[in-house]
Amino acid sequence: MNHPIAVNTKSIQGRRTLQFISLDEMVADAEKVAASPDTKMLGNWPLDQLLTHLATAINGSIDGMSAQAPWFIRLAAPLVKGRMLNRGMRAGFKLPREVESAFFPAAASKDAALDTLRRAVARLQNEKMTARHPVFGGLTHEEWTKLHLRHAELHLSFAVPGGA
């Protein structure tokens, strides 16, 4: 569950700058922040929900997602797709409440959430990401991979392990 008073994540200071090259590198970073006993979460989500959210997105790119963005957002999506895939996502985007609850499920623990993320990434050794994206529509497996890396860079930038 998100914090009682949502923070405007556009203006948060102290976030990490991340640039993942592979999903394995993303998982290694998630393991690092999960292993740190004093990881500070700067955004609106506890680490367990954030990790579960990343896993939900990966699984959704294989299995499909029930949500679909409004037509006017899907119409404008090609204008931002390349920038988002190659240069990253900006903080501050707010999902509709009903979508947010489905895409940020609670986890039993930080370790359980990390395991869920590891299993989602492991699926990609045998399965392709071919589901339609709720905003961008059809994406190749390679485009999905880039999108997941940029997505993880955004979210994990709010997780600052002690000593980082």
C-alpha cells in the first residue's frame, strides 16, 4: 500500500542514477538494495511493492495485461516511445487508482518480492515477451526488454541502500 500522503516524485532529491544494460544487472541491483538493512525508500512505495510491481510488468509482457490506456494516450504514444525506450522514464507519472492497485500488489515480504522478480526474469530464458503494451501496443521482445530496463531504472532509483 502506498504512503498515506503521496509524495510528488518529480521533486525528490537524492535518487540514484541508474543505467541497466541487462535484466540480470537489474536483478543484481534489486538484490543489493534488498540486502541492505538500511535501504532508504525516497518515493511512495515500499521496496516489496516496488519489486513486485517490476515482476508484474515483466509477467504482463509475457501473459498480457488487462489494462489499456485511453485512446488519446495511445494515439500520442508513438511520439514518446523512442525517447522512453532509449533515454528513460521521468518520475512523477500517476496511474489511475484502480490500475495502481493492480500493478502495485503487496508482497508477503521483501524477500518474497525479490523472489517473484527473479522468477519473472527467469521466465525470459524460455518465453518471449509478445503481449500488447497498454500504451504502446505491439512491442518486440527487444523493445519490451528496453522498456523493462528503463522502468526498473526509474523505480529502483528511489531505493537508496545504506552507504550508497
